[in-house]
Amino acid sequence: MERGRASLFYALNNLSWFVCLAAFHAALLLEASRPSFALASVALGLSAVFFLFVGMILRPTLKRSIVYILAGSFISALSPWIVNAPPLLLASLYFLTGLVGTLFLSHSISNFLEYTSFEDRGIKSGFFLAFCSICIILVSVAFRWHLITALVLALYRLSSLVAVKAVEYAPLGAWSQEAVAHSQRGLFIFIICWLLFLVSDIFVRSSIPIYEPSGVFKQQHLLSVAVSAFSVVVGGTLMDRMGRKLPIILACSTLGILYTLLIFLPQSAVPAILVASEVPWGFLFVFYMLILPGDLLSGRARETVLCFFLSTYWIKLMLRFTELTVGWIGLSEIGPLTELLGSFLLFVSVPLLLISPETLPLRIVEKRKMTKYIEWAKRKAS
């Protein structure tokens, strides 16, 4: 009975947050050039601050899950007409979407990470995000089907949990503090690097016009999501095989190089570079949203850190689509220097990542070093 309740609870969680997430992406695909998006971004920023505090004290229950499912379904039902919504209503809907979606994303991801271990967390996280990206593409193509797509994800989650619960199960995510190769102070360095990534992305994309025909904008968005779905799987696999740090350093350096190329290449190459930048961004996203909290934290601390990462990501996403907010902070007046400034911040984060400790347990790090040494000794002997 308890196993069935847990499976139903997690399925309802995934249903609720994905309905909200689908409505959010569908709204972004409609008319990003409306002035009311400035007000919506302000509301989303306020909601980010709000749910940072709420996420520390709330513990979702089944009753609260049902309430949030109804709220998410209401937002989904309104999304086909959200273009014609008054600015105040639009801002209110974004406030509710950001609040509900982030609370349940952090809670659901935290529970998902309990079903992973250090050895397979990367590849499982990659496939999880890829599955979500595919669902987002389906919703973006036919955004009236939010509830159906959310039900598919919920059934997927429900069936996987039932399969896991059918055998004797001990949470693979459990770990002792001594088993981790670095202290909690290492998390501070990673948070600084994450903020540098976000600020750099805002700087670079603020100088790129986004007011393209709606069809072109939608196609580019869908292609970016598809590339991200591929990159998160590759990135998660590499982080399981090579360790966490090296793929992140390579992703950061690649992103800095791509942003530097924006200065020298013609305007026609900008969409291709932006789509290509989704590959390193996929590496960063799967690391910061899933792998890093799973390696370093557990319980309520993990949910709080996930709330922080998700809230900053939503704010960055809204700033990208809002010309007025970019003008408020004066980025539109800098001109081509924004690409240089963004690349500079990315290259500054590389030394920070080099001095940051590896998030894998010490036993795994030592085992991999010993394996590499044995392979090197065999090659030298032969």
C-alpha cells in the first residue's frame, strides 16, 4: 500500500509541474515581442524571490499536489488565449507558473536523484532531461495537448517507479559526507561559476535581435530544444566516464569561443552559432540541475539549491525575451562589446572550475586513477 501511494504521489508531482512547464514554453513561443513581457519578467523575478523562501519551508503533500494540478491545468487551458491577455493577468499567470513549476521541479528532481548513484547519475539524468525535452517539443508543436503530454510523462514515471519497487530497493543516492572528495565549500565556487554563465548569456544575447517572424523563431526554438536533448545525454555520459570537472571546463571554454565568434562572423551565421551553443549549455544544465545537487546534497538542502538554480535560469530566460529589461540595465547601449564581455566572464570561470574539487567520491576517483595507471603500465610494458 505504501509503495502504491509513493508511486502515485510522484506521478502526480510530475503531472503537475510538467503541465506548468509546458504552459510556460508554449506562451514563450507565441509573441515574445509584446511589451507586456517586461511586466511578466518582473513578476517572474518576484516569484523567484518568493519561492526561494517558500521552498525552504514547504513540504508537498498529496492534497497540495492535487491543488497544484488544478492550478496547472487552469494555466494550460488559458494558454491558447494568453496572447490576448491583459498585461496584469499575463504577469499573474507567469507568477503562478514560475512559483508552482519551480517548487515541483525542485521536489520531483530531488526525489528522482534518490534513484541514482554516483556511477550512473550522469547518464540517467541525461536521458531524463532528453525525455522532458522531447515532450516539450511535442507540446510546442501542439500546445493544446498539455494535459495529454503531461499524462504520458506521469505514466512513464509511474511505471518506472512500480518496476523499481517490485524488487528489494535501497536508495542508491544515500551517501556519507566522508565519501565525497570535497567539502560543502566547493558548492560556493560552482554557484559563482553558474552565475557567471547566466550573466554572460544575458550580455551576449541582449545584442542579438530576436524579433524574427514567428515561424522562424518557433523553428529555431524547436531545433535548439532538440540539440539540447542530444547534448544532455552526451554530457551526462561523459561525466560518468571522465568525471564531472573536465566536461564542464570544456563546455565553458567552447561557449566562450562561440560567443567570441559572434564578433567576427556575419549576421547570417548568428542563428547557427546560437543553436550550436545549446550543446555546451546542455552540459551545464544537466550538471547544475541534476548531477551537482545529487553529488553534494540531500533532502531539504538539495531542494533549496535546486530552487535557486531553477529561479536564476527562469530569470535569465525571461531577460533574453524582454527588450525593455535589457534597456533598463543599459546593455543595449554597449553594442558589440557585449560579446567580448560575455566571453571574458566565461573564461574567468575556467580558473575557478580548475581549482574546484571533483564532486565524485574519493573512492571512485582513486579507482579511476588506478585503472588508468594499470592501462598505462601495460602499454609501456608491451
